[in-house]
Amino acid sequence: MPLQTSEPSTPSLPVRRTRVISLNVSLGDYAHLQDWVIEAARQRASKSVCFANVHMVVEARRNAAIAQAVNSADWVAPDGVPLLWAMRGLYGLRQERIAGMDAISSLLQKAAEAGISVFFYGSTPDVLDEIRRICAREFPKLQIAGMVSPPFRPMTPAEETGVVDQITASGAGLVFVALGCPKQELWMARMRGRIPAVLLGIGGALPVLAGQQTRAPRWMQKIGTEWLFRLMQEPRRLFKRYTVTNSLYIYYFVRQFLNQQLSYDKVRN
């Protein structure tokens, strides 16, 4: 089966990508991504990383602006296990999962060792306060350049410019963006080229890191049912979202698979 690829905007570290429904997902292992992020942060290069899951794929399929924002990122890491299944089914690829939740701790450790300061943008003030305490305990050498909990309402252009100036002046090399999908992906797309740092969209990872929410057991993560664990924790809020999103993901995947098979058969015949 032919592999669809494209190149990200980092010529020094090219990474192949493959199409999963609406997103051009990056291929490669976490060690490669980690090295790339740390080196870009050293240089204070304006880059961005998205951690793609089923929700993001479906949002991007239904909204071209979201697809453009995610696919313009320098790296689109396959976070959701169903994306790994799709890559295997469509292209025969065995890709490593690169979860944003797992990336945070290791990148904070690497940043502390490299003397790279970090910035947290998003979440709530109480979560950020707890993150500061955890970082002081777990990563005593880490330099936190700043933390901002933005308002839930849309920001004015002046307010957004103020945030850009604040993050830029802080000297941070890594910015952990916790606004949730797709708000954070749209924000990072606007900020690339404006903020000289690596922007990483980490969704709802900070409450978990802060100990305010529980992550699914490892065995559920491995078999792709982490969403079910979250649903059991917040059934009222997440039932409709997961029912619709998961159903649409299966539908879109089957369509891509069948269209790809038909195209392959035409070429072969």
C-alpha cells in the first residue's frame, strides 16, 4: 500500500507524515521528538507540537480551520491508540504512541538539565499553583519563567498581544499550552512566528499532573480504552462527546480505508 507523506517545516530534522482521515500524523519515536524539542527550545525557535487523538481527528475533519491549524504544526504526534491502529490498518505501520501526558514529565526533566526555562499557559490558577509546587519538588533545577491562566472568554487583540509580549520577555524555551482541543491548536497556529519558543498543546494534562484527576491504568492505556475511564469519571459531561466522536471516527476511517482499497485496485488493474 503506498504511503502518503509530507515534510514538516523543520528542514534540519525532517519527519515523514502519513494521512489519518484529516491529519498528517508524524512518524518517528518519542526519543527523536524529545531531542528535536529540546534543541529547538535551546535556539528559542518558534515551533509547535500537537498531540493528536480521536477527538482532534474528528474536530479537524469537521472544521477546515482546525485541520489547517494542526497540520501546520511542526510535529503532529500520535497520542491516541486508535490512530496507531489506523496507521497499521491503512499503511502497515507500527508506530510508537507519543502521549502528551507522558511527554510532560520527561520534557520538564530535560529542560531542567539543559537550563531551559518553561512557561505554562492555560488551566486554572489553583491547578497552576499546584504545578508550581510539584515542579519545585520533582524538578528543583527547573526554571519556571511564568504561568498564565487566561480568561475563558475570547481575548481582545490587545490582551493577546500582551500575552505574546509576556511570554517572549520571559525567555522561556518551552511553552506548555493547556487550553483544550481545538482552542489550543488554533492559538498555537496563531502564535507560531510570534512567540520564540516551542509550543506544546497538552490539553487536560495539568490537572492529572497536579493530582486533581486520575489517569487510566496502564492496561487501559495500552488497549485504547483510556477514553472509557474518563467517561466513567465524568459521564454527564463526556457521554455525548464520546458517543458522537468515536462513531464518527470509525465512519471516517472505514471511508478512508475503502477509498484507499478502491484506488489501489484501480492502479493494480
